[in-house]
Amino acid sequence: SALVKNIIDINIIEAQKNYEILKDKYPIVITRDLTKARNWLRKMARGSERYGIVASSQAYRLKPLGIDVRVQINPILWFLNGKDDVRSSYYLEDVATEFDIQGLELDWTCVTWNGDLRMTNSGWDYNSFVGSKWQKINKEERKQYLKNAYRVLLTRARQGMVIVIPTGDEEDPTRNPKYYNGIYNYFKEIGIKEI
């Protein structure tokens, strides 16, 4: 939780120290490729250890990756059903949001980053996807809510996590690569290993 707090608070030096202490006991990696993330989770989990994909409830522009947060999961089936059930977290198809997973944990998580919380040279940039375009979030309480959503997502894994930062798409103005490159570079600066 100290690492996540320092990541969210943009305290890079402390986050680097936290990561150095944790990295061998609690693996955290990043990738730009959802397929690599899925494979990493399956490789890391032993026996019945549970894994799944989580994303912000506002992650509407992950839909091109096959992640649609508007599709409601059945939390009981997602958390409890086995590897042979397509509705379970094991299938790595249905995604849980901060609302579905708050107060609950998995052994391993795939946190899939959206373009709503972006890293810029001046800090976090808060956005909401409305209709067909991004809008800036100006109200402080909504900014705090968005940061807290990511705080929840980043603290749901007991054993380790992979963070997927999409590459974006030059042809899609709603998924401009610059929305994602800042957060990718931020995690690299902290020292988080890429797979």
C-alpha cells in the first residue's frame, strides 16, 4: 500500500525505494500487450490461485481491446467459479471494476489502464469520456474519486500484478498514444520491469 500511495501521490523517489524492496517478493510488471499480460498471469498463478482483469469503471476506451466495463459481471460467479466457467475471473474475459472488487482481493491481477488518468509533465491529468470525446475533469472531488478508483485497482492483488498500458492508436483520436505514453514512462521511471 505504501508503493501505491507513492505512485498515486507522484512521489517517485519513495515509489522507487518501495518497488526495490518489493520486487522480488511481490512481482509487479508492466506491458503494452494484453495477451502478454494474460500469459504472465497464467504462468505466475499456482494451483487454485485466482487471477483476473480489473479496470476503472470509466474505462470506456478499452473497448477496442475487448474490455467493456459497461458489461456487468456477476461478482459471485466471477470470484468463485472455476477455470472451466467462462464467467469466472480465470477466463480473463470479463473485467471487474473498482465497485466490483472493492474490499475483495485476488491472488494476481491485471490492472488495465485507461486514458482517463494520464500522466503529464505537470502531474495527473483527469479526464472523463462522455459521448464520443474526452472532457477534462475540473472538480476536485471528481479528481479525487478517479485517483481513488486507481488506488483500489492497484491494491487488490495479494501475490503480484501486471499493469497493462495500451499503446493507443494514431488513427483514433479518442485513443491518442500520448494519453498512454506518459503513464508508461512514469512506471518505467519508477523502475517497474516490462514484460
